[in-house]
Amino acid sequence: MRYREVQDQLRVIGILMSKRGNQIRVNHFGGEENTAYYTHTLDDALAAGIKMARPDRLPRSWCSHRR
């Protein structure tokens, strides 16, 4: 999966993903620094973003994968 694909998927569920160098930052739209999650892999960023999302923003088909 590519960066833009992960970013688009997370945006749909209200999560912002940005990148500086090799570091990927995941957070709620308008979220403060204390709620941000940092990683170096897209898989980890996607998983963290899905966990961060509010259940009402997730597509039904994704809810069975959420932990």
C-alpha cells in the first residue's frame, strides 16, 4: 500500500496522517500533540489510525477488524 492510499483511507474516518522525513504522524483532525502517534511504517500508521477513529466514523465492514 502506498502513502497516499493510507492517507486517503484514514481521512475518510477522521484521522490525519502526515510525514516528515521517515517519520509518520497519525492524529485526529485538530488533535493536540498529546494524542499524536508516531511510526515509521505505513502498516502501523493504518492500524493506529483505525484504532484511533471513533466507531461511528468507521465503515461497517471495518468494525469486525477493530480491536
